[in-house]
Amino acid sequence: MAKGKKTNAKVREIFKKDFADPEFRVLFDEERARSEIARAVTKARKAAGLTQAELAEKAETKQSVVARLESGHDSRTPSLPLLSKIAAATGRRLVLDFEEVKKKTG
């Protein structure tokens, strides 16, 4: 087996064990949500042709707040009112969804 495949198999095994822990799963999902927010804010801002400073002004916040959101590394979760302002400032609307958790059989 090639080295890359061995590593991938080990990583999959670690994740399989970790995902069995409900607390780990919650923390993982929170980090994933922060990353998705970062991507969504960046994508919306760029599609609207705005700089971080311009978006901040339109959304009534600071450029540093936009930068932190876009970095995806801020441990704080943005408020729904802030995300709604960002959506409106970029000509969009905020949409939330809950995905069904697929359970493996067997």
C-alpha cells in the first residue's frame, strides 16, 4: 500500500473514532459552520464588488469585523442580525438550513 493511502486510512480511522464522541461532533460542526460562514461572507462580498471596508460601512460594522469573519479563525460566532446586514449589504438574503444526519448502516 502506498504511503498516502496508509495515511488516509489512519486518518479515516481516527475520524471514525472521534465522530463517535458526541462532544467531538458538536465541536467539529461548530468549526465547520465558522468556515462556511467565512466562505459565504467572502463570496458574497466579492460578488458584490465590495472591499472589506465598503462592506463594513454598508453593514454598519467595522472592517476588522469583516476581516475576522472572512478569516474563519475567530472563535466568536457572528449574530444573526450581523449576518442579515451583511447579506443585505451584498444584495442577498440570509438563508439557514438544517441537514439530516445520515447514519451508516451495517
